[in-house]
Amino acid sequence: MSQIPADLKYAKSHEWTRLLPDGTVEIGITDHAQAALGDLVFVDVPEVGRTLAAGEGCAVVESVKAASDVYAPIAGTVVASNTALGSAPELVNQDCYGQGWMLRLRPESPTALDALLDAGSYGAQLAASGG
């Protein structure tokens, strides 16, 4: 079973979000997503300053098996990108909820995270899909 930290919120498309003390939101892909992709060989993160709509493709991850888009779970403006992933994409496989974060957004709405899944609901979605 995949790790699903209880303190995060989740998108149905397998991205996680963490509200940071300064009001920004850190985003990455879930343990389930990184495990399904396999060993990552390339990660392309968005540029700082880019404005994203909820559901918009904002990053790309490539593994030996496949390439996949990462979608913005909420709308906002990119305030930081984890550029370390460019030279060390394996950080996503090794620590997807820590050093493998991909971007930080300043949310368009302070209630944007309310629309996302909690850990229990995300776990139920994985169970229902056989994940």
C-alpha cells in the first residue's frame, strides 16, 4: 500500500499539496504516482512567476517506462520550483513528500485546498481503482 500522509491534501490525478506557514502551497506527486512511473530519469518543473489554472499541466516527469504530466491541483502563481530535480530526478522516487517536492504556489484563493481530497478519501480512491 502506498504512503498517504494524513497532513496533506490530494488531487484525484495523484498530486499532493502541503500548506506552508507563509500561506504558499507545496506540490509534488504521490507515492502511488512515483511507484507507478518507476525510476524517474527526468523532471521538468515550471518557471517561477508562471500563473497556473487548477488542472493545468505544470510539470513533466519521465521514467524508463513513460512520460507523464503533473497537473496543478489548485490555481495560483509559482513562487518556487525545485530545480534540484533537474540533476537529481531520483529525489522524487526516494522522498516524494520531502526533498522530491516540485513547486510552490501562492494560491489564487485561500480556500482552494478545501476542494481537494483528504488522506482517507484519497486512500479510498486508490483502493477503488485497484491501486
